[in-house]
Amino acid sequence: ETGVTQTPRHLVMGMTNKKSLKCEQHLGHNAMYWYKQSAKKPLELMFVYSLEERVENNSVPSRFSPECPNSSHLFLHLHTLQPEDSALYLCASSQQRGRGVYNEQFFGPGTRLTVL
Amino acid sequence: TQLLEQSPQFLSIQEGENLTVYCNSSSVFSSLQWYRQEPGEGPVLLVTVVTGGEVKKLKRLTFQFGDARKDSSLHITAAQPGDTGLYLCAGATSGTYKYIFGTGTRLKVLA
């Protein structure tokens, strides 16, 4: 595998389900991101992990719970979601080169989530 | 709140035509990136510009960063159907983790 991979690519879940999205980066980067992409809206940054520490939580509802067990893996745990949470969830990674200085982001293919 | 406005939002042109996409903000960015995203896929990085006034070329694509580092443009010469996609600009500010993404320009090039 190369670059950034995400699984599953598609997910349909009910509002009472619990599911997890997985992201893995094979680039040796030390920062990882979760974004939400909805129709007709700019990409919304959800979470940032730098050196496995959460450094950004962009006012995301608690029904989204991130986990970063190591620098290569990032999870997004989902529970009791709402239909308006249906969107493309994108993972990205980048290399932190200094305090607050980040190199370009590389994105995975995304998980298309539908909440019924 | 930092915002990046892209124009036009939608563009449908014939193969062989030229086009320019604009990315504007009232904020100053330390760097700006352009991505292309195809349906069902994540954005793919095309270029990063970091210096005011900088011009970068990628085959038929020409990217320019404004002198004040608040705006950028993407010019495509002799567009081809393979250029079809969603073009996104993203601005980064040093000292933060945040990339501010533009509203996107959806381009369709007809054969």
C-alpha cells in the first residue's frame, strides 16, 4: 500500500449504530487529520493529531470520537449519528517540520458515510 | 473568520479552450495549495506556492500567488476532458495546524 488509505470506502449506518472509520498513512508523516466534506460546503477540519497528540478539536460533536494509537493510524469512532452527518469523511497526513510549520497534506480516498 | 472564496463555482467549457479559476481572501496566508478532486476520491495535491508573486507551471496549468499572499489563480491552457474535476485551493497560516479550504470550482471539459 502507498500513500493514505481509508476503510471502509462506503458505510451505511442507522442512527443507533456504532461504527469506526480507519485511516492508515504509509508516508512516514507525523501529523494526521480528519475532514468532513458535505455537498456545497468547503472542507471542514474536524481533528488534528500531531505526534499522536490531539492538537485541534474543531467544535465537533461528541458523537464523533477520534483515536490515534500511533503515527501511522487514525480512527474515527461514530455513535448515535444524525442524518445530517452523512458526508464524505477524508483523512490526510502531513509532516511537521517545526513548531506549527506543516508540510503539504496528502489525502486518502475518503469514506462515503450515509446515516439513515 | 478566515474564508477563501473561489470563482467561478461552476465552469463548463469545450476541449481546447482556456480558463482561469480564482481564489480570494482578505487574510494573508504563508502558503497556498491547489488540489484537484475527482468524484469518489480524495483531493490530490497539484502545487504549493509560498512566495508573494510566485508563478509555478505544471504542464498546461499555471498557478500564481498574489503579491500580498491573499489570493491565487489557476490558469489552464487548452483544457482537456481529463482536466474535469473539482478544483480546491487551501491556505495555510504558519504557527497553526489549520488549512482553510476554498469553496471549490467544479470544472467540466466537454470533448
